[in-house]
Amino acid sequence: MNTARTRGSTSSHGCGIPDNTQTRPLELLEAPVRIYNRAFTDFLLEMRASPHGDIFTPDELNLASRLVAAASAVYSSENHRTETFYNLLMEVVQPEIGRGTSSVRLHPMGTRIIGETKRDRFLAFSPAKPSSVSEPSDGFSDPSQAQRSCYIAVYASEFEPFVQSLFCPILLLSSTGTRVRVYGAIFAHDLLVDQLTDDVTAHPDGHIDIQHVAQFIRSTRSAINKVTSIFATRGTPDTWGQRQLFPFLDDIALDNGGGWYVGYERRLAAQYLQKSVFRATIRARGDIYDWHAVVVKFAATYCKDAHELLAHQSPPLAPKLWHCAWEEQVSMYVVIMDYIAEPATRMVDAPDAVKRTHLESLRTAVETLHAHGWVVGDLREQNVFLCGDSVQLVDFDWAGKEGEVRYPYDINLSDKSIIGWHEGVSRGELIEKEHDEHMLKKIIDLYT
């Protein structure tokens, strides 16, 4: 079984630019639900580990061999092929799902709903029936769309009283022929889905592929067990109480042996569950008194060096950066910076408050970055805060060295005329100083 990358792999660029560059516009962004439950990130880590045959059980290896054989066999019809592979996939998950459950039933929309506990009837796992999922036309198609519709329908009709009290973690397997994708999902007044793997495809290429299949079986069973165990330990819905959707990562280790304790308080831009930015407080390990008000951001990419360059200016042209590193526990960058408190506000939210000194400060920030070889890429009023007579820039997700960093392939160009991108801005193209200067002039012209 050849497994295309698990999501979240990065390159060695100093600014944290991943190999698959980079982020989507907010309205298109799938929520990184992996940050809310360890089962999802544990699955990612287990799938990335190098497989060794001596760690697998005979059952895992035998089932892996049968899956590889089924993928390469000749069948009398396509339906026979997909049904055979699907039944084997059910053997992957059945040992874990069967524990403490009362039923396995077929939903009218064609999706098996498995993992209804005897007491709480919670949705813990649901692989789509092959016949209910369209064959992807390319590598970017999402075979979970049918599952989303089914989940939302079930949520609205059967599970609302439960998921109002608990952000319900779910593991999804989408089966399309002999290809499988794994997703993490959470109910949070809507279904948030995070693709954890690209297509997992079975091919008869020898013992190493059987090991990869066995690794998929073991990782999937482990994740299902962790997800379903949540419901077994929580008691009845009336004992859960209302909860907020906060990341599980609240203790961040540092290379020097120290670390930060994080206390999440609220979500910034709460109307966008996809936006993983939180108001929080942090304190150093061993210090119970010195708490700092911060913003914690989870990002696929971030340029620490560009941020710190501006933060060290006088006056600061970016918030103080407390932490910025790739955290394997969540397979994302965790960025911790000072919280910019009122009366400071974003430029876009207070156009009447913008003064000449603010515009000069913004010009200084851009010129400082350019003088050191950095480009911003996403220089917009939304990312500029008015702080006294100067400004502070936030959001260095796209920033990097000129001549190296590129625009994301899924950059929002549909509103190009509204956003005002430079004419040279294009998917996957290099970010240039000229583009930043164009956006800077646009802002200055708007406020003068």
C-alpha cells in the first residue's frame, strides 16, 4: 500500500514553508481539527513512523496481505471489486468499533454509522459505502463530501442534544474503490473536517507494502480506540456541561528544558471556527505568578525571522514573539505573540483613526523588511494594528526570503480586483518586493 504523505509535512526552509505551500483563504480553509484531539495527531505520527515488521501482530499482517491481494485481483465487475475491498476495510475497523457498541446499521443515505454506545448512541466512526462516493477526478477532489452531508443530516435529526454539550471527535475513512483517505472531524455546530492523509492505495509491490498496510491498520485501530474511549469515560450527556473548543496543547516544551503553560480563554474571530487563533495567557514552568496575555496561533507556515526583526525595532513594529516552532504534537507551527490590547485596533476597523504617523510607520516596517531581504506577501489593512502613533504588523504566514518564498497555489484570486493584488501575483509565483510596495502604496493612497 503506497501512502501519499500524511498532512503537515514540512521542508527545511528556515521560515517554515511546507513542501506543498501553503494556506487557503479563510472561507476555503478546512479546520485543522487535529489541534483539538490527541487521537488525530497520534494517528499522524504513527503513520509517519518507519514501519518495522516485528511490531505488527499476525492479524495485522495477514489482513494487510489480504488487502494487497484484493487490490490486485481481477473481478467480474467493478461492484464486485469495490464490495470485496470494502468488506476487508470493515475488518480493519471492526475489532475496535465492536467494543461497547450495540449496533452496526446502514444509514439510508448509504453511510454506515458505527459506534453507537449502548447508552449514548454516539457517532464514533463512519466509512462511506463505495457506491455512495464519487471517484475522484484528480488528486485534489474530496471523497468525504458525501459523508459530510450525511453527518450533517444525522446531526440535525438525531445527535443535536449530545453535540451541543460536547465537541464530538470522529474518525472518518472514505473508501473509493481500493483507495482510502482518513479524516479527523469534530461536531461544533457544523461538521469540521481535517484531511489527515492523502490517498492510501494498495499495490502488490512486495513485503514493504504489506508493512505499510499493516501500519495503516494499526494506526487506524489505535485512533478509533482513542476516539471511542472518550465517550466511555464521560458519563451521560447531562454531566458533560458546556465546553469551548480549545486546543489540547497546553504545555509546550522548549529545547533548553523549560516550557510554557498555556491557558486558553477565548477564540479570536469566533464566528470562524476554521480560524485557529486564540486569546490566552502563558507562564513559564515553575513560575506560578508571572502570567502574560498572548495570542496563540496555529499555522501551516510562519516566518519567525521576519516577525522578530520588526518586533525588535524601536518602537516595535510587530508584537513580541514568545514562541514560534513546529510542534509535532499538533503537526503545525505554534506561534505565541503578545496580545495587542485596546485601545489599539486594526487599521481596517478604524479608518478614521489612521494618521500620517501610522502610514509612515507602516512604510518603515516594509522598508526594514526589504532592507534585510524579506518580503511580506500579504500586506493588507487587516494585518496592520494601530498602536499609539505607530503600527504593528501581524500575520507573517506568507513572509520569507525574496527569491525563495512563493504565493500559495490556492491563493484567493477570484477577488483580485477587490483585494488589489499586484498584477504579477499568481499561484505558485515568487513573492517580490514590488508586490509589497504596490500594496503599501494602495494603503497609503486609501488613507490620504
